[in-house]
Amino acid sequence: MARTTLTRDEVLEAAARLVKQHGPAALTMRKLAAELGTAVTSIYWHVGNRESLLDALVERTVQDMGAIRPAGRTPTERILSVARILRRELRERPHLIAMVHERGLTERMFLPAQQALVHEVHAAGLRGARAADAVRAVQFQIVGFLLVERNRERSPAQSPAESDLWDPTAAPDDPELAHALARPADPERLFLLSVRALVHTLLARGAAC
């Protein structure tokens, strides 16, 4: 039996789930109606045609990405929290982010995160071009790391693998290094390590002014 009550938010939430799981191509009005247990005409009533639905999903994604709330006692800790949140949000919705990019709204989507970073680099004493450089450096580090991370995840199985290449004979003067490189990388730890090192260097410039 078809549902008699339905809201626009429920339609967008269900559509976002389908896109997250299967990509935009899998989002049809018929499939969305089946997901919600309603008639196709009801979907049209709430969101219009498919293009209007995709536009609404993009706008919703942009708004969701703006809900970044830094946490921590120091500018460094708060910048790291912004970086961690941004990486997580970008990882969780790659198809939706791609739709935002295709519609030329990437810069608008990143604006709230940039504004949060501006606040923190100001608190650390950076101003003007130095502050702008710091904000962009952190943003580029986040996005660049994510692109490398996703590329590694999607790449075919490697033969030989890293664990094969880094046996103890590969670094006889530093067997501990060879052992560490033979283990799988920990992306979360490496991400925080790289962002923290970058932030410390950038903010030290403000302290030296």
C-alpha cells in the first residue's frame, strides 16, 4: 500500500542514500518511489523532475558540508578537528561531492570550512597573505591526501606488494624502517601526522611575527 504522507526532506534523504550507495545513475524516480513505498507521482509533487531532484541534492550536500564546528583548546587542535571532519565528510559522500563539483559549486561548498580555518589562523596571529596561504595549504593538504587515499583504495592488487618489496634486505642499515614499511599504512594516523606537521609549521610563522 502506498504511503499517504511524505515530506520533501524524506524524499531527499532517501535519494541521498541511493546516490551514496550506488551513484547518481542508479537514482530513478521509480526506484526512489519504491524505496519510499509511494507512487512516482508523489515524488514529482515534492521535488519536481529528476534534474530538479539532483539540484536539490546538490544544494543539500553544500549545506551539510557547511555544518563544521571546530573543537579543541588551541588553534592547532581546532584546525586538526576541521581537517578530520572535512576528510570524513568528503569520504562518506563521494558521489554527491562529484555532483557538487560538476555543477561548479565546489568553492561554495568549501567556503564554511575555509571560514572556520580563517578564524583559527587569525587566533594564532596570522594575517593577510600569510593567513590566506595557511588556509589554502591546509585545504589542499586535506583534499590532496584524500585523492591519494582513494586512488590507493581503487588501485588493482599490486604484485609485488609493499610488504614484499620492503623485506629486511631492502634497508639493511634500518631494519625497523623496512619492517614498518612492510606493514599496511594507517591512513588516519598518517593524515593527522601530516596535517599536524603542516599546521605547526604554518602557525609558527605567526608566532615569529
